[in-house]
Amino acid sequence: MHRLPGGLLERGVRLRFDIHRDLNLVLADKVQVQQVVLNLMRNAAEAMEHSERRDLTVATHRTENGAADEIQVADTGAGIAPEIALRLFQPFNTSKATGMGIGLSVCREIVEAHGGRISATANQPTGTVFTVTLPTVARDA
């Protein structure tokens, strides 16, 4: 049996992928970008630990102008407390009892090193959506 990242199955998380195949090309280190997505998924699973609904969606799509592709990781957890949100991507900022609070700052560094950006917004009705935006390149590049 294939093990899902971050103990998702053991935590009772329902995982859904919505991957669009018509994305533009992105020049990126796939291992680093994969680590960003896995960290976001792991964080989402932890955020939903006390939630009745534990839905995690990983989606990809183009931005409206086609200049970038996006990866979104959305959960149905409690959301991000306002006092944490202000420093969300800074090192040593955490709301967890354990952990060092460097995961999201490392994610930000990886994404920005690829010319992209990472953000977090509220998911409706509950939870958080993390969006990683990476610039695209021409197909002949």
C-alpha cells in the first residue's frame, strides 16, 4: 500500500487532486517544489487534526494572464490566527506545540528563488488556502 505524505490516511484526511494538464512550462527544481507542496500538505493535515471535516485539496491551474502557474493546497482546518498570519512566512514563527517554525520560511525561500511567490488566504467556510505562484517560460526556452 502506498503511504500518503504526512500520515494523511492515519489522520483521516480525504485527499483530492485537481491537476490541470494544460499548464505552461515552469523552470523549477522539481524536488524543491515537491518539498514545498509536501510541507504544505503536512501542515494542512496537522491544522485539521481537531476538525470534523478533514478535506485536503491540491490543485494546479494557470493564472488569468498565463504568465504563471499556480499550485494550491486547501484545507478545512481552523484557519490561521491573526497574530500568526502577520508573521506567517518568517522563521521561528509557529503556533504548534512542537516544531521549530521554519517550514514555511523555507518554503518561501524556495518559491522566491524560483521567481515565484507564496501566499495564504482564508478558505470558505473554514481553513486555509496556500497558493504557490511560479512564473512560466516560453515553450522554446
